[in-house]
Amino acid sequence: MNDQKQRDQALNIESSFIVQAPAGSGKTELITQRYLKLLGSSEEPENILVMTFTNRAVDELKLRIVSALSDAQVEPPKEPHKLITYNLALRVLNQSKKRNWDLLRHPSRLKVITIDSLSNLIVSRFPSLDQLIPHRTIIDSYEYEFIYRQAAENTLLLINDDEYKSSVSSVLLSLDNHVDRFYRLIEEMLAKREQWLPRLFIDGALDISSLESISKTLITDYLEDLRGIAQNALGDNFFSLLKVSKREDISQISKLPGSSIKDLKDWRAIADILITKSSKNWRKKIDVTIGFPAEMKDEKNQLRKFIDGLYSEFELKKLLINLHNLPSEHFPEFTKKYITDIAQVLKLSVAELKVIFDEKGLQDFSEVSLQAINALDTREELTDIALLLDYQIKHVLVDEFQDTSYSQLNLIQKLVEGWQQDDGKTIFFVGDPMQSIYKFRESQVGIFLEVVRSGIANLDIKPLILSTNFRSTQSIVRENNEIFANIFPNEDNLILGSIHYSKSTPFSKEEQKNAISFYVFSPNQDQEEAEEIVKIIQQSLLRNQEKEIAVLVRSRSHLSQVSSALQKNNINFESLKTESLRSNLFTRDLLSLTRALLSLSDKLAWLSILRAPWCGLKLKDLLALSKTSDQTIFNQLMNVESVQNLSDDGIKRAQHIFLATKEAIFSEGKFTFVERFSFVLEMLYKDHYLEEQEKNIKTQFLKLLNHCESNQVLNIKTIESMLQDLYAPSRSSNLKLMTIHQAKGLEFDIVIIPGLGKKGRNDNLPLMQMQEFSDNHVLLAPIKPTDEDSESETYLYLQYLKKQQSHFELMRLLYVAMSRAKQEVHLLGALSKSGKPTTGSFLSLLSDYYEDNVIHINSQNESSLEIEQPPKLLRNKILMPPLVRKQNYVDDLNNSPKAFDLIYQGALGTIVHFYLEHAEFNPSSLSVDTMLRERGVPSRLLNSLSDTILSLLKNTKRDKNFEWIFKYRESTEVESEFSNSTQTIIVDRLFVEDGVLWIIDFKTSSLHEGENINAFIERQKNAHQGQIENYKGVLEEFFQLPSKSALYCPAASQLIFL
């Protein structure tokens, strides 16, 4: 191996290293060997901390270490690299025996953790004052949207607070009063607040001048680079020509400009002379626009000749073009005010989120990360933390370091801040910047380059580069080298995230013809592409059934036609997290059944379960049931007359659903929802009728329901949110379909990459565009207010950075995909309708290398061979005359209060009863909204109903009768069930006082318009007298006590004695 010297150096445990380990170079083996060598000479296993970024990577690394220790108990291997691991593991076992570690029985002492786990450890050891409260639960991903939305809503409500009204109003107005957009943008910023919060508010305050200072530094650094390139290309002859220009701003440039802010104007003038803005290429036309009118023929020819001589100056051209993409050195006053307002709103949203977290005892990973940084950054506690870490952690190893974000780097820096060069402590980074593909998680590939150049904290870190590829054949390594040397940039750039390509050397000597095959298709030939993939797979399996084959794509949506084609050809495949559990047909049936059991009034859900495979009611019968509007579907199934309207077949099928659901519905309150749901499912569909995948989905779905019920979040919104993060279980197969991100770290015999001509999705523009830099600096710019014509220069500069970073990451993503292969790579893609590769696609990167294969096709002459799609639904003309529609609309408005009472008054009453039962008179609006959503209340009515419920509860607390009704008595019972021989009743509240049984019934009725209080009391007595007398008959028989009764109406603050 030509990199053995570097591998040996990496095992020098007295020095710190950062190792660049390309795909297939044995990175995991190397970090395992270094860990074992450190472990073999450590006092305790806890002295060594290994960090990585995913639980999967943690499990893999732990397995490698434990397997190495276990293998060291048997005969040594023959392979040289395995022998190194064997000998290191043998020393660890001797040390384990000597110091009584017993690692094979206690592997938990091996500290291999995620960086999030490290944050948790620090926070748990050193809680801040506001954390000295009961244990907080990390929220699940499905809860993020709901809790962030609640924080955003609470932030907007501060528009009514005089102190914050100006800032909140300003931001809302800038978004054209678009409330949903306000919420969405705040949610997105809260989700990544650990990136901007510590940097935006230095010492708790926003510093606009620091932002301007960063802009100026970026401009001067850029001009310095430009000047270094231009001084060899732009000589005295060029500046002599400029003197004769009729444009004053050009003629006054007599020499090469400097690199200060004041020189920017001259550099842009030079760019105007040399570059045409429209084509972004060297200028061909020399004319009056740059001060050279027609009569200046000689000077024009000289300048044209000079520019022709610059055609090979690619770096100069690029730098001149991008002069117009620089940030503004000064922020206008209105921009400063706008940034200040947004910053204030963001700060308020973080405060509102903390309130919700405190109320619920919750936190997210961003909160943990912020608290960990705060714990390590608090000077009063630093000594204690340093002492703790000095005694416990002496060596740190970080795997997949190319995926680090600045907030994570900050945490690592704080961790080793007190370490000195010769104190025996070391840090070891290993990764591959060419495989940095997690920009969407805010990883910054420039961090790897930064540490290579400057080290970290006080430690001198030596860079090492591995080059041997143990994975792929010689043919694949050689062709990958050619392809990616052509695609990757020549220079590294920390800010743009560009990385040059480092060639690999194959360990294998195996040669293979057509190791990398390229297939290009005409536009709209997705079906042909899918069929070609089927052929490749069939031929590969025919040669060897044991081959591991992977179909890798940028996005899950790119697999739809491939999976359909494989199913059509009866080819078994394993789909790894590519099919959403929610989109699975069986899951949809389970979800419909859930909705039906949660709400008898959910007509669509009941029609869906009648149509599902377990019933299969025909459309004609479904139509007959759906026509009735005054009864629920379940009530119709109970009604003999309603069922008679169905066909004979329909009656049998409807009876099947009724018999399966009736016990579960009538048993509400006696059994848990999961028990009732499971009972119905068993009645509808016996397990032996289910396929293996459906059985797995059923198990997964029941776990989800159980989680929701046990956490009191059993509602459709929560269930659907959770389903978005779950994927349908797949059968096991050696043919795997997955995204490239999922394939990272894996290897396959054959890799197929379809959809080369497709793009990924575009990101939404954030409220604040921002870019992190080293030394905790951040540049930001606010989104354009709707009344402005264009974005600010700084916002456009940051957009340009994001675009460039995405472009360079696309190169690395393709490299990750193609470097998974051991023996073969198959590349397939279609041209766009213009006959050229789509910009931003893999095909656009490969088109130069495969130029002979890419033929421009006139897409208009190509017939589309896509799978035939069903015809689109056409909107029928509205036949109702305008006058009739208007009258009906007015009638609907007049009748809406009645409809509201019928549909939602029950939900309102149920929720108020719940809070009164639990003596909870000041619930959060989040709690109320959740309960309303659970009962199917539409979003448009949430605010009004929530306000009504909160108002009723506040009225109760303020009522003069409150203390008497709700004071604690041993005899008090709430929502209690009592029965006699003829009936069962449920009483809201009862208690015994002075030998009298008091019966209190809660009513949420309110005064009608124009109704006085006496009329209201009389109406309530007439409406409920019979019911209460019924209660008294049952309860007096049960308690053998005289009784009195009253209605309590919080809406009218009335206790009405009956």
C-alpha cells in the first residue's frame, strides 16, 4: 500500500491527527485500531471518548470494537491489516484483565456516543438554574411542527403588547400580513436556533456593526484574492487603454486597484470593461457603453485583442463575474430597523418556546445543544467542568468529521479548550470532505479544511491523507478518478464549500470491461429507463443470484417507476425507508378505521372502511348510505329501514362492518382505544389473511396508537404527523432500493443510479438568510419585504453562497453514490425537453465526460412513452344562477349558528366538563386546541371555540359560588357512574354536606340574543328539570340520603337551584 506510512502514523497515540479517508479506504478499521491502541494503555475505558453523528454509526463502531475483542480470544488471522487489529485487541484484553474491566461482559464502559448524547451528558452534569426542575423529555420529531407552531402563534399574539407591538407588526406587515407565512418562517428559524441564537445576540444584544464588519472583511478578502490573480494578467498596456475611455469612472483608473472597500468601485468598472453581464463571458463587442465610440477604431481593436488574450484566465473571469455578488458594506437605516425587528421577534419566539417547554417538561435537541454550550461557556463553572473532564476524558476521537456543523465544532472546541500540546491528551478526527453531503443539517465542509489548516483550540493537529481503495475494482477506481477529476473544482474554498478531488489507488488488480456504463434517454422516457434497469438487474442475477445490488437515487420520489417496473416483473426487492408508511394502502385503511372509531360523524372515514378490502361495499350501496345527511353512517347501519335501501350483497357486507364495530363503540370508556381498535381489526381481518408486510405494518401501527394513547395525544393530526416519519417495513432481499444518503457507509457489488436527469427539490427562502463562518461569526440578511422591488445585496450574496454550496455538494453526492460499488456502476438519465441536461442534475455534471453519448434531441418530435395516466378531472360549469346562489349563501349564514350548535356544542361541553372534572381552570391554549382537534373541530373555528372554553373556565374561577362548588370534601365524586335496575347515569359532581346529598350538573348554555337572566334561568330549569329528577331518584336510592340539586352555568355565572 502506498499510504501505509500514513496509516502507521495515525496509530501514534501521543499526537493529534486529522485524517482524510476517501471512500473504501478502511476508515472505520483505522479509527477502531487507534481506539484499541489507546484503550490498551489507558487507566480506565472512560478516558477515551469516541463521537460520531448517527446512532447507526455508533452501533457499527461498537460492534467493530467488541467483535475485535471477541476475535482476539481465538487464533490470529493471516491478513496483515487484520493482524494489526488482532494484536491491538489482545493488548486491550490483557489490560482489561489486569485492571478488572471485564469489557466483554461490560461493553457499556466503551464510550462511543453521538454528539447529541455528549450534549445531554454535559447538560445533565451541569444544569443551569432554569434547568433545576423535573426531568425533561426530548420531543419526538412529529411534535416539532406542533410545538414550534404554538410558539409562533404565541409570538404573534404579542402584537397586542405595547412593548412588542412595533416589532411584531413590522415583521407581519413585511410579509403582507400573511399570518400562515409568518408562522412557517418562525417555525423554520426555531428548528435551527442553535445555529443563529448564540451568534446573533452577542452578550444578549444584537450588534448590527458586527454584521457590517463581517461584510467588509468578506469584501476585502475577495478583492485581495482578485488582485493576486489580476496582477499578472492586467499589465500597464491595459491601464493605458483605459485612460482614453470616454467614461469618467473608467478613464481615472490608472493602475491595478487595491483591496480596500474604496477600491470595489474601480474593480466593478474593470469588470464592466472585460465581462458582458448578459452572457457572463469575456466581452466581444467594444462600444460606447464602456467609453469607446465608433471613431476610436485603433483603441477598440487594441482592447479587443487584449481581451482575446485573456480567454484562458478562467479564475480571473470567475472572480470578475462574481464582483456583483458581494454583500453590501453598509446596511441602510431601514434595513437596520428591519433586522432589529426580526431579531426581536425571533428572540420573543425563543422565549415563547421556552415557556412551552417549561410548562410541558419538554425540550428538543437544539435546546440541549444550546444548554451544553452554555454550560461549557459559563466561566463560573468552567473550572469544575475542566476538572471533571481532565479526570475522565483524555482522548477524543471524532468519526465522520466532514459532517460537522459550526455549533457542533463549538462544542468540541469548548470540550478541549483547556488541553495543552504536551499534556498527553490527544484529539483524532477522521472523515472525507469529498463525502460531505449533509448541508441540509447545516454541516459545513469548510470546517474540515479549517482544522487541517489551523488546528483546534491549543492543539497542533497533523493532517494525513489515505489513498488506497480496498472496496472497488481497479477499473472502477481508475474511471472514477477520471470522472471526478473532471467534475470537482481545482481549488478548495472554505466559504463556497468547494473541495478538490483526491485520487485513490486501487488495492484490487481486477480489470473489468464496461465497469461503469452510461445510458442516456430522450425526454419523457422514464418508462424506458425503468425497463432498462429491470434488464440490468435480471442479467446480473442470472449471472450470480448472490450479488448485492443497490438502486440509489437523490430523492425517494425518483424510485416510483423503478419499483413499479420491478413489481410488474415479479422481482423481489428491499425498499429501505423509501415508501412512506402513510402512503401504504393497508395503512390508509387502518387510518380510516382509526378516524371512524374516534368520530362517528366522520362520514368519509366510515365510507372508506365500508369500501376497504375487509368489506368491499359497492359504489351504488355507498352512494345510498352517503345520501342521508341527518344520521351518521353507523346509525344507518343500526337502522333496519336504512339498510333495506342497499342491495342484498350490500346488506351482508354492511352487517359485517356493523357487527365488527358495534361492541367497540358501545364499550367506549370501558376499554382503551387500542384494545377496541384491535378487537375491531381482528373481527374484520384475521391475521392469517394478512401478508407478512401487512402484519408488520399492523404491529407498527398499533405501537403508534399505543404511544399516542399513553401520552394523551390520541388524535388524527398527531397520528398523521407521526406517520410522516415512519416507513413501510420491507421484505429482505439482496436487491435494495434506497436514497444515496441512506447508502453512505455501505457497499454493494453493483450500483445502479437512475434519474440522473432529475433535480432535487428547492428550499424555501428563510426569514433570515444567514451564513456561519469561523470564530463564531455569522452574516445575515432579512427576507425582502413584500413592498420592496428587489432583495438587498447582502441577501443576494448569501443566496449566491447557498447556491454555490449546493452545486458543490451535488458533486460530492454523485461521488458518494458511485463509490459504493465494488464491481459495476450503471448510470441512467434522460435529457430535458430542450434536448440538454437539466441544470442542477447529476446529468449536467456528467455531460462533459460523456459528451459523445449525450445527443441533443428535438423533444417535440419524440413521442412520450410514459405510463398512461388517468384523465384529469374537469370542473363542471356551475349551473346555479347567480341570484339563487346568493340567496342560498345568505340562508346558510342565517342557519350557521344552528349548525354550529348541533355539530360543535357537544365538543365544547365535553371539553369544559373535562377541565371542571379535573379542577383545571387555567389550561394552556395548546391543551385546549389539542382537545378540539381531537374532536374534529376545523381549524377555522379553533380560535373562537378555544377562546370560549378559556372564558368559561375563567368565569368559573371568578364566580362567587366557586369556593362552595369546588372546595375539597372527602365525599366529593366527579363524573361518577351509578346504576339501578333500569338505568345508568353519570353525574358531573356530587358531595355530601350537612347530611344532604348535593347534585351539581354543569351546563355550557349561554344567553340568547336579547334574553334577560330570568328568562335564561327559566329556560334552563324547563330543559333540565326532568333529567335532574331522574338523577335524584337513582342517587337517593343509592346513598339513602335526602338530596338537593343545582345547575351550574359558567357562561352566565349562574348557580340555578332546582
